[in-house]
Amino acid sequence: MQNGWLYIGLFLIVGIIVPILPLLFSRLVAPRKPNSIKQSTYECGIKTVGDSWVQFKAPYYVFALVFLVFDVEAVLLFPWALMLKRLPLFVALEGILFILILVAGLVYAWRKGMLEWL
Amino acid sequence: MNLLNDPIHFIAQWLQGLLTGWGLSLVLAKVILALISITVTILFAMALAIFLVWVERKVVARFQDRIGPNRIGPYGLFQPLADIIKLIGKEDITPALADKFVYNLAPVLALASVILLWAILPLAPNIYGVDLNVAVLYLVAAGALGTLSIIMAGWASNNKYALLGAFRTVANMISYEIPMVLVLLIPTLLAGTMSVKGITEAQSPTWFFFLSPLGALIFLISAVAELGRSPFDLSEAESEIVAGFHIEYTGMKFGLFYAGELLHAFTFGGFTAVLFFGGYRFFGLENLGPLVAAAIFLVKAMFGYWIIMWIKYTMPRIRIDHMLAFNWKFLTPLALTVLMVTAVMEKLLAGTSPWIYSLGLFLANLAIALATIEILHAFGKWQRKTEASTKPALQAGQYYEEQNP
Amino acid sequence: MTPVQIVFILCAVLILGSALMVVSTRKLIHAALWLIVTLFGVAILYAILEAGFLAVVQVAVYIGAIAILFIFAVMLTRRELRDKSPQLRKNWGAAALLGLLAFAGLAFLVTSQPGVGRTAAAMPDGLDTVQALGKSLVSPQAYLLPFEVVSVLLLAALIGAVYIAFTRKS
Amino acid sequence: MSIPLSWFLILSAALFCIGLFGVLARKNAIAILLGIELMLNAVNINLVAFWRYLDPAQMAGQVFVIIVFAVAAAEVAVGLALIISVYRRRNTVVADEIDMMKW
């Protein structure tokens, strides 16, 4: 199994090097005449106002939150799904109990109106 | 093993013999071979990405009743090469206020996260990078790197449009990741393994598409959303946030994002084929030889890619609130239901004959689909009724009179 | 030095260096990005330890969800605290001293135990760790109860977080 | 595998102490949570190393790590929600300024 991960590691290294090559090549051949107007922030020709790193609205965070909880849940279900075929029926019911407990959370967020984009 | 039947392994064996013949140790020879195979795989993927630019432009032209590129080379086949030459020759503009390192890393990471998927894609029974026993989760993990690259691009550009686009895309991608991961559980539990090769082999009597058509559908929808393609292409809503997270990227860096998107779409087509349509299997035709199997796989992947393109060029863009509501209030509950029902049905029908097993699962999916449609129907009716009772439709001139009494 | 040891040392340098950047860099968003590097390094460690499932989950959950949540939170709270002001408390020297002392103590404890110089035995033949993990998670004799409790914990976290952060002001 | 167990333990101790330093020394509450993440990861490295070196057939180590993942997710979700909530009321994320409950 370790050999497999070694292969993945090599794949990652080569996979990062290969996209860099055209960038380097482009660096060699492309013209480079920077000036301050060219390098300014592109906002459709209108002058930039204020800091670009603006503050965001809270719903983004709510969705990230619900996502985090369900992502962990789904990932934890993988060992269960893997073994389902080899174990008796009540194992399926355990997984369903696991899912239903979390569905309560989704229902709660829904009822509270947290899934609205407002 | 001979040259005509299985050229790839033939060449690999020959090379290994050559390298050990030079006095290299077996481990080193194997590492060098692995490096060569990795490089070949990645170059193949890149060449495919270039080819996909042409495919995409041709197909969209056909959808829109045009001809598409037809000047350079036969059928305009060399058009992408000309595009690449153009992109390489373009000046690389970096915004003065950008966070340079993160800004340059983001496009590389975006493409690398897609290329990484090719490490586990089984092209044929014996042509695959590595047969991980957690391959299905590996797909999710590589997707996480893609999400990261978008946030990095949006943030490092120091541009409000870019940041807004990145945040929208990420909100969209992470939301649709939930139904996708839930649906990935279905092939896992049907096959009893997480290795993609194992899943392909497990689809020997029936494709998982017939055991779980709803699962395949949800996977396709969430894959389209994951890719940020139309109708879920909020990241680049031209009328609102210009080009989205890659607005500040020029030249080849933009090209990397673009190539990454196309290759990602094709790769997801490939994974749809592997997880639900039997991968390289096609009525025993794959036994003819690895090249035939690889061709079958690529055709299936291209078909999946074609469906993704079909959706892209047919549907209008969806508003962000609709999109998130569609995911959280419809797709996720549906995916959970399908998962639970499949798990129970799988256990109940485990001992029966393959025919009853397949038919039972298929009918269960059909029942869920019908129930869903009925619920949606009733809900729509109810909503229309409540809206009609609370807000009577405006008569002509009524609005004006209300505003100007 | 075997190749695995070299990989381990590179990986350790990556983890510790990026962890130092996490606690010392001035821009909070950079700290979050460095945390991602640390998490990735830890994932590589898991792969070295032949815990493939954990390595992939580390990337999928930690980088794909937790780090993204951090970045979102940084974006949501950045109006007031400018990145120009000092990011460390005044008594950071004491904290650094405490950290060093704790490390010295832990390192002494660890190295003084018998048997820490051992190297790992080969994995037992035919053991698929993911399957063994699945089996122990769902069997009532092993870890079924923690498995279900995790679900309750996540439910509590979801409800709590939604309630705390987003009770709409009336 | 030719790495001594002590290497992993020392690496994890170092990571833990860096995290401890972060928790104690950073002003920003979010940065403090980042430090806690480092500490949790240090614990995880220990758990996985012990699983691998003592008895790979016994899955306790991996199960613990998975539970730590879930706990970390819950902790981050609630912790960041608290920080955001405080930020919306008091307009600050500096831990020292959030002192209303001190007395």
C-alpha cells in the first residue's frame, strides 16, 4: 500500500511541475512592459474604491457550517458503506440511525430559516 | 504478453529489463519506470485537454447552429494549438497589489488538482496508475484542493469581483459536495469496496446505473455544479461580477484555469462512467485487449462530457439563492433518502437472484422518484394557493394607483 | 538513512516550519493558508504510517472543510482588526518560554521511555485497514456507541453554532 | 518501516508546543483556534503512530483519530460561530477585549 502512496506523491510532484512549465516558457517569450495603469486592479475601468478585502455576509458562513457537519458525517459513513455487504441487516439500520440524527440538524436549520439566502 | 496485444506493458517490461541491465537496482528501476509512466499519463491528460478545447468549441457551435472553428487544420483541429501559441505570447500582467506567491500558485494548483485524479482512473483492466483502497474518498480530497485553489485565486487577486466570484463559487462547490459525497457512498456500498477498479469489476451483471438511476442523476447534477459550469456558473456571471475569480489572470495562467476546467469536466465524465456505467467494461469487449478497453472507457467518458456540455449550453444561469435552495432543500434530502433506501434494499435482497436484486433496487429508485415528483407537485400547488390568497395578482394599472393615490 | 527516513525528515521540516508560520505570521489569512500546509504534511505522515483512509480524510475534511471554514470566518471578521497592528500579546516571550519548556519536558519523557527506539513491524498479511476500521465502527462489541455519539455530537454542534451565530436581531 | 517510534513522538511534541505557543501568545481569537487545530493534529500523529507501531490489527488508534476529526469539526464550528457572534455584537475579535464575563 505504501508503494501506492509513493506513486501518488510522485504524481503530485510531476503534476505540479508540468503546469509550471508553460508558465516558465511564457515568461521567456512573452513581452513584459508593466506600468502602473496596467497593473492596477481591474474593475471595469472605474477607479477602485476602498479595500478590496471587503467583509462578507453571514450566509456564506452558515452554508460552510452545514457543509462541514455533513461532510464529516458523509466521510464517517464510508467505512460503514464499505462493510455493509459483509455484515447483517441491523448494520444498515445503524447507519440509518446515524443519518437520521443528522437529518434532525438539517431540519432544524431549515425551520430556523438558515437555509435562505437573505 | 506481446507487442500487438498489450504494447504498454510490453514496453514497460522491456524498459525495466534495459534499466536493470545497466546495473541499476530493481527498486530504482521501478521508480524510474513509475516516473516515466506518470509523465506519460500527465502529458496524455494535457494533450487531451488541448483536444477538448476543440471538441468543446465544435460542439457548442453545433448546439448553437454554427460551424465553429474550421480554418486551421482539417476541421479546425489545430485551432487550440494556435490558441496556446497566442496565450504563451501574451503579456503576463500581475496586479501590483496582488499577493504574488499565492496568486501564482493558484492556477497551478487548480490544474494539478484535476491531474491528480488521473492517478486513480482505470483506463483498462491493467492500465491504471494505482489501485488505492480509498479511491472514492481520494476523489473528494482532490476536489478539496480544487476548492482551495479557487479561494486562493480570488483572495490573492486583490479584486472585489474576484473575491466575490471566488466566494460564490466556493459556497456553490462545497454545498454540492454534500450530495456528491452521499451519492459516492452508493457505488461503495453496492460494490463493497472503495477502489475504483473494484467498483468497475463489481458491475459485471448490471451497471450501477440500473441499480441506482437516481444516484447517477444526482452525481451528474452535483458534478456539473462542482465544475462551476452553466447552469451553476455563478462564478463568472458576466453581468454581475465580470469573470469571477480569474478576472485578474492573463495569458497562460488563465489558460491553466481553462484547461483545468475542461479536463475536470472530462474527468468527471470518466468517473461517472466508472462509478455508474461500468468503466472500461462493455459486454465482454474489454477482453479483446487493454487498448480496446481504454478506447471503450474514453468513449464512455466522452459521452459523459458531452452530456455535461449539453446541459451547459442549454440551460440558463440560476440565481444563487435558488441554487443553494435547490441543493439543501431538494438534492441533499433526496440523496439521503436514496442512500438509506439503497442500503436497506441491498440488505433485504442480498440472498436473491441477480434479476430480482436488480429489479428490486431499480423499482425502489423508481418509487422514490415518483414520490419526489408527487411531493414537489403538491408543494407547488400549495405554494401557488397561498401566494394567490395572500397576494392577489396585480391588475393593469393597479400598481400605479397604489403608488399614486 | 533509508529513503523513508529522508521523506519523514522533509515532511517534519514542512510541518514544523509551516506550523511556526501559523503562529507567527501577521496576516491572518496567511496563517490559515500555512495551516493548510501543516495539515497536508500531517496527511503525508499518515500515508507514511500506512493509514491511507486517515490521510485521505485528513485532506477531505481538514483541508476541504475546516480550513475553508477558517478562511470564511477570517473574511467575515476583518473589518476591525487591521493586519498592521501587532498580532502577538505583550507577554509572548513567556508563552514562548513555556512552549520550549513543555517541549523539553515532553522530549525528555518520550526519549526516556523504554521501547521508543523500536521500528514498526510489517503490516499483518491480508489486513485491509479500511475494512477492519469499518468492522470495528459498526460492531456493538467495539465502537458502535462512539460512532453514534459522534452523530449526536455533530448534531449538537450544528444546532449550537447555528443558534449562537445567527439568531437574527429583532 | 525503518523510522523509530520516537521520531514521530518528538515531532508530535514539537507540533503540540508550537500550537500551545500560538494559543497563549496570539491576540486574535481565530488565531487561537488555529493553534488549537495544531495541537489536535499533534495528538492525532501520536495516535496513528501508536496504532501502527503497537498493534495494527487493533483499530482503537484509528477510531480515536476519527473521533478527534469529528470533535475538531464540532469545535471549529461552534468556536468560530461564537467568535462571529461576539464580533457582530462587540465588533472585536481580540481575545483580551472580550472580557465582559470576567467578573
